[in-house]
Amino acid sequence: MVISTREKLIEVARQLFVNKGVENTTMSDIATASERGRRTLYTYFKNKREIYEATIERDSELMVERLRHIVSVAGSPIEKLEGFLRYRLDVFEVKRVPSLGKNINSLLHLDFNRIEKVRKLAIKKEKQILKTILKEGVDEGVFDIEQTRIFMPVVQLLLQSVDLSIARNNFEVIDLKSDTYKDDIIRFIINSLLNNNTKINKNETT
């Protein structure tokens, strides 16, 4: 697949931001590393802030595309929801998603305020994925319809809170274990949606 000039510039800029830092990267650095002239670079981006935002937008889209793939290959609504939640809880951790997490983590730590933009860009797309899963679960009689009505805002808030805790590395402060909190959260969320007495135990989320 041929990579467009704009995509090439974004990828080069992202790598420079990760390795050198945003403040230490210049437009000339990006033009040189991409083997494109400054005139070409300025044809696509007015300034460094604009290309930086493009890298954040791309990371957000990559995250959502991965979520779509996970959901598409999963089986039941419960399995789809678990896959969705597990990836979302993993995505900001370098050790679990090295190709994506490293870039996101590095960029957001350099400019933490950008995390809000990443989340806003991803939330609308995530909502559509979740709505599809929830509808399928209700139609199959797996999820309680009343619980699904309050699910979206609660889970979105929860995921944003987890992103913040990962960025701040403050799990111990809020009495959570970094090696088990994902399974606990996933089990809690899915159990809250079930419309029968079947509950997911610890072994079923590992």
C-alpha cells in the first residue's frame, strides 16, 4: 500500500515527538527526517502544533480501529464487550500495546492536556461500537434493557478515569492493584448488565 505524503509526514513527526520531545522537535527536523522539503511540509501543515494534533488524531483513530476489529472477530455480546473493555484498559500501557501505547503514552506525558482531545476524538466512535454491542445483547436477551440505558455515560466516565490513573500511576493511592484491576473492572461492568443470575467469576475474565 502506498503511503500518502501527509501520512508519511504524520508518522515521521510522531516518531520525532516520541524520541526528541515536542518542544525539541522543529518543522525543519520533520522535513529532513521525512525527506521532504519545508515547502512540502507547510503545504499540509501550518505549524508544529497542527502536525502534533494530527499525530494525536491518528493515534486515536488507530485505537478505535483496533476496537472495531476486536468486536468483529468476537462471538457473543459478552465476549465482544469483554474484548472491547480489555483493549480500552490496555491501550495506554506500553507493556501491553507497544506499537500504539508507546506513542500515545509518550505524547500525552509531554503534554498531558492533550489527553482530553484524544478522548473526545475517540469517545464518539467508541459510543457507536458500544451501542451495537449493547443492542445485540438486549436482542439476544443477555443484557438488561434498563441497565443498558445508563451504561454509556457511566462506562465512558470510568474509562476516562482509568486513563487518568494510568497516566498518573496512582493505583496504589486509590487502593487498586495494578495487576488485577482490569479483571475486576471488566467483571463488575459485565455483571451489572446481565439480566439473569449468571455472574462472571475471576477465572472467566483472565
